[in-house]
Amino acid sequence: MTVRVRFAPSPTGPLHIGGVRTALYNYLFAKQHQGAFILRIEDTDQTRFVPGAEEYIREALAWCGIPPDEGVEQGGEYTPYRQSERKDIYQQYAQQLLDGGFAYYAFDTSDELNEMRERLQAEGKNPQYDAASRMTMKNSLSLSEEEIKEHINSGVPYVIRVRTPEDEDIQLADLVRGNVTVHSSTLDDKVLLKSDGLPTYHLANVVDDHLMKITHVIRGEEWLPSAPLHVLLYHYLGWEENMPEFAHLPLLMNPDGKGKLSKRSGDRFGFPVYPFDWENPQSDEVSPGFREGGYLPEATVNFLALLGWHPGDDEELFSLEELVTAFSLERVNKAGAKFDIEKAKWFNQQYLKEMSDAALAEHLLKDLSDNGLESNQEKAEQVCGLMKERVTFPQEIWSTAQYFYQPPKQYDEKMVRKKWKPEASDALLAYAEALEGSEEKLSAENAKQQLQQVLEDRQIGLGKVMPALRLALTGQGGGPDLMSTMEVLGRQEVISRIRQAVMSLAVN
Ligand code: GLU
């Protein structure tokens, strides 16, 4: 058996980060079994269609490095992979269900449906269209042959509903949740084909999973309540032999463990819940994304992989390849996974410090040009090399270390009060003079030697002068190795910044 799994999002808005995790688990499972990972776009609900959402989904998978093997872009043996282009296929299966007595026409208007719900509610019954209530409604089970024909011929709109059994246990062996048994009386007679002839999610999903030879349905737990109906449809359509296995993944929960992670949680807790920035076409409101927030794709993937899956030991850092080997559905947790953005930041830091200076320099060069500054590649790489252990996001290199490109505009006041003393200031002036006396290219080494010489001559300790020197050069109290910072700044810049600081801070 060749493993075939699918990620089947509906393009109704930006892909939620939980959706990215679902896609990732599908990808890992497929690759581990040398199987196929399929992207199917479930867009039969035209009323919820959002322009740009499909492209967003495809781009998100590409960014994570988990491209589908088959799908809307790649094509494949089971094309088309967009459900709106498969409309004709579904009708035939709805017909098969009708012919077998597993589905029926329902002619009820929305007023009649509301009345039914109110009536059942008042009677203290389950207010749904189901085995108990269907004979009180207007459908091809309750009406006579003639009435049915008349309704259809006179163009009364109808839907096709599934006929759920009255008294049966429906069983499903879920790879994450174990055996799940649901009694059929809790199910309702869901609409399979709408009055416009388009299938609902349930019919289209089951038909396509079957036709596309899907072997494992790996999806979010919010679909678990639909699974018994899907199992029922496999039986009704005579496909139980090839029914896929199910694995329902735990929900992503808010950091406080209360409630599902949602767009609102992102707004409330101030972190992204989407892979990319998303501009709502209706409101122009922009929801922040991981990518624009400076999260690296490798870090995001690693973070998501561990949200709900446990590798079995304490190892946390996994490349995508390592994940493919290590992943297993058996070690996916049943309990919801708490979304911990601090963990995401930690992963980012780990991956960022492993990035090459050249790759990081690309980010810095862009930030520089956005701020109207220029830099050469070599200097940008040196700056990144010095900064990468100290930041979580690439954009922080620019925001915390602008002093590599501009003299400090102000000096950290607290540090000035504590560390800028006359003797330090005098020593710095002497150091500037000493530096001026040489033509040699300033290096961390010779800068240090010269500083030591000056301090020795003046009988003043390094600890008294270094913080002041840092203040003069960067305006800050902390930062990367100071001698290396000087090497990047260059002799003339260092001299001029010392002089500038001595002048500006003289009044202290
Ligand atoms: N179209 C559904 C969604 O938007 C697919 C659920 C499934 O994977 O069956 O998530």
C-alpha cells in the first residue's frame, strides 16, 4: 500500500497556524512512508470564498518547505484538485446514495426548518433533522410518490440529505484517539447536496478521499464530530474496504490553557496566529504573520512539530529531515497543545544563530536600504556575525545595533550617570590620540593593545574605562565584543565618536 495523505483546507480566509501544523504532520507522515502529500482545495462553499486565500495557503506550504506532491499547482493523476472544478463528480454519488435508499430528497423551506427546531425544543427533544423527526417533515420518505414527482417537476427547490440509521453504533478506530463509538441517534440527517446542486463538505470530502485513494485522513480535532458521518458514507457507498484510517490532531490552545487558539487570542496575547501577514479584504485590517515577525521557516516548522507531538526523549531541535524520520502518529498527544510563543522565540534564536552571516546580512541590507542607508556586504556580514548570538529576530540586528551605521544620537542616561567619570573621559581622549597616531587598519587586536598601553600609562583599570568607551561608541550599556565592534567601525569613526562623546557628556 502506498501512503497517500491530503491537506484539504477551505480557502475561506488566511490559513491559521494550526492548519499549517496539520499540513506539516501530513507531510511528515507521507515522507516517512515514501508516500504522497496532496493539497486539495475544498472550495464548494462559494459564499465563504475569500480571494487570495488559496494563494496564501500554497505560499505558506512553500515557505515551510513542505510542498505538495500533487495538487492544484503540481497537478497529478487525480486532477482537478480544486473541488469547485469537480462539481459533476459529486452528483453521481448523491444519486447512488438515493438509489440505495441511503439518502433522500428534502423540500423543506427555511421557515419550516425553523418551526421544526422550535417545536422540538419546546418538546424537550433534540432539535435536529434526524431519524426521529424526519417523518414529520417534507421529504421523499414522508411524501407519496406522486407528491414527490409533483414537487420535483414543478421546480420546488430541494436538498439531498443522508439517511442516518435509527439505532446503530458507529465505530471508528482513530490513530490518535483510539476507538471512538458514536450512537447513530446523535447524528442528524446532514445535507449532502445543496439546492444549487453543489455538494456540502461531507459528501465532497468523502468522495474525493476515496477517488484520490487517500489512505490516512490526518486533520484537526474539530472534524472528529463529522467522522462518524464520514464512516457511515463509506459504508453506504460500498467503500468500507478502502476506508482511510483517521487521525484527529489535538487542538491548539491559548497559552493560559483556556479556549482554542484563535485570531482573537493573537490580538489579546499579542502574537501572530498566521504564517504571513494577512490583510482582510473587507476591513483592511492586517493580522500579523510569523514570517513578517521575523520567525524563520525552519524554526516555525520545528516549533509546530512539537505542538502536539512528543519525540519520546528530550531532544527539541529537529530539522525537517530529522522530523520525517522521528515523527509518529502514535506519539501525537490527545490533549490540546498549549501555544507558547516564548518557545517559538527560543526556537527562532537557535536557528538564527546557526544562520550564515551572509544569509543574515540579506535581512540587514534590506533594513538598511529601507532606512535610506547603504552598506557593503562585507560590513553587513561582520555586523551580523557579532550580533547573531544576541538577538531573536533578524530585524533586531538593525533595531539594536544601528550604531554600526550611525553615531549614537543619545547616550543611555543611567549608564552615563554610573560610568561616565572624568578619569574615564580623560583616558578615552588619550586613547583617541593614541589611535590617531597610527595608520594601520584598526583590528580588535591592535585596538586592544593600544588601549592597554594607554591605561597602563595612566594607571587606570580596564573596568573603569570599558563601559565609558562602549557608551561613547554605541550609546548603550551592553552589546557584542567591544574590540570587534571597533574593528567594524574603523579607526576614524572610533576617534570621532570618542571625541564627540567627550564633548557632549562634558557637562555631567
Ligand atoms: N475542508 C476542511 C477544512 O477546511 C477539511 C477537513 C478535513 O481535512 O477533512 O479543514
